[in-house]
Amino acid sequence: MKISNYLSFSHLITSMTEIQQIKALLSSPKDVVILSHRNPDGDAIGSSLALGYFLKKLMHSVTIVFPSECPPMFDFLEGINDIIIYDLDQLAAKNAITKSKLIFFLDFNSLERIDRVGEMIHSSDSDKIMIDHHIDPEPIADFIISDTEASSTSEMVFKFIDDLGWTNKIDSRIGTSIFTGIITDTGSFKYNTRSYTYTVCSALKEKGVDDYSLQDRIFNALNEKHLRLLGHCLANRMEVNLEHGAAMIYLTKVDYKDFGISRGDTEGIVNYMLMIKGIEVAAFITEQPSIIKISLRSKGDINVQTLASTLFNGGGHRNASGGSYNGKLEDVIQKWKDVVPSIITKEIV
Ligand code: 5GP
Ligand code: MN
């Protein structure tokens, strides 16, 4: 039985006519490229590998292209080393895109999220299919499968395969990739879940996914440097504003040098602030070589997506968003402090 047939909820995100059209596109083997966003996370990687394995089962020739490298913690995923990284091999990325007849956009909603790779897409006449769960997808694909209620793009890949009627092709390898995306984007089922998320995970466990081992590999993967950096952030760089339910951590360029931090090393630090009782919105502000990066997280109705897009030229989800700022770290910190009182009085949200 198709999983979606016995679900009580209904999110009609793609009509069955569109699914039939996509099925027709997939009916003969072709060169397919799967693209995901810069600084790929567990969901970008998991959804891409899962869809890639599935399409290979349909005899397509599949190349996955990411603008930048994957965090080493995902090295255990089979096939991750075959992903072409634009930053490391521009020619291979360009050749794959030029040769392709069909391109999937996974886990991003605007070409700005794939940087220079986006320019190649402009000149490509391949058919394009977007599968994504971010708010406000741009009209950059022939088929846009958008579901902002989905926990992750990986969950959507499961539904996509199920809608096509090919759930039986999901094996433990595809399932492992999907499960990875779901647990990374939900913080191990702590946020962004809906009943369908658990339905998918239940089906994946049936398919032989070793969920305990994945949880361990993904969430117990820190090294000493990460924990010491976390200690530094919490002890020396965190400012808590209980009156307005807000907290902030910032890192300077000097911190990056002193702790030998590279970008993925700060993953997850922003979430710690929400562990403080009474804190409902958190900002993690980092001074990158040429830009200031801002990560925002919130609880409940507080909409950090609006904040990220109005203040920091960014976007994302209601409770998890990000953006960037061209200017000084002090200016961003001040900008944040200025806006904090209005967040809680809900002038902005
Ligand atoms: P993070 O804070 O972990 O970098 O990102 C959280 C969420 O915000 C992700 O879903 C990501 O897609 C989104 N996001 C982060 N940075 C940016 C950005 O610069 N622009 C946009 N549009 N979204 C971002
Ligand atoms: Mn995602």
C-alpha cells in the first residue's frame, strides 16, 4: 500500500498530473544532476544521496553537485565522496550541468543559495524540479514541489518516491540517507515534526535503517575542540536578556583564529541559548573573513524568518533562519540589540 494512502493529513503540494508528468520524465534513462546549497547540512546531503540512489535504480546516470564541501561528520555516508564540489572542481561541476537533461534542486529555494553554480543554471535548458521546504520558493524550476510544513527535504524525497508509486525501491541505504536528513533538520525530533515525519521514520525502520547507530554517529560526533569552543561561547560570549526573552552569542575573527575554528565547527551552538528557561529567541553572530553571518532560532510563534529577511537579507523557516551582513560585527550586534524589545512585543512578528 502507498504510505500516503493511509495518512489522515493531506498536503496537496504537487498535483497527481504533475507527478505523472515527472514520472514520464523519469521513464527513460538520462543524465541527471542533483544540486543542493552551499555549506550543505545533513538534510542537503541526505536528501541528495537518497534521491541519487533512487534515480540510479531507475537506470539514470546521476551526478550530485554542491557549491562547497560537506562537514566531515557525514563522511560515513556511502557515496558522499562521489559528490562533486564546485569549489574544488569547477570544470567537473560545469561539465555535469552542461551534459544533464534533468536537474533537481534540493533543500534550497533561490539561486542565490548556490552562488556561482546558479549562473550555470541560467544558461541550462534542462528540465528542472525543485523539492524544498523553505518559505517563498522562487520560480526557478519547471516543477516546484514546496512543502513548508515538511520536517526536511529528506522527508519530502520519501513522499516524492511514494507519490511516484515506487516506495518498494527504498532500501536501507536510501533510508539511511533520508533518516539522516530528518534527524539533523529536526534536532532529533525536537522541532519541525508532524505525524507524517514519524510515519516516514517508522517505514524507514521497517526497511532496516539502524536509527540508534545514526543518532550516535551524528549527535555524538564532537571532538575536544568543539566542546572547548562551546565552553568559550557560553562562558565568555553569551549575553542573556531575560526581560525580553532573548539571548545572543557572538564570535570574533580572533576567536576563529584562537580556537582554530572552521565553519562547520560552530554548528548547533545557537540552540543552547534556547535551553535557558524564558529564552525564546536566540542569535548567533559570527565574524567571517568577508561577511558577518547571523543564525537565528526561536520558539513557538516568534517568526525569525521575517527578522532574517528584513534585517539580514536572509531567510529560512519560522523558527530557524539565517542571513548575512556586509559591515562591522559591532554594527550587527547593535542592530540585534535594537530590535530585541520589539520582537517580544510582536511588532515585527
Ligand atoms: P543556519 O542558521 O543553520 O545557518 O540556517 C538556518 C536556516 O536558515 C536554514 O534553513 C537556511 O536555509 C536558512 N539560511 C541560513 N542562512 C541563510 C541566508 O544567508 N539566506 C537565506 N535565504 N537563508 C539562510
Ligand atoms: Mn532542510
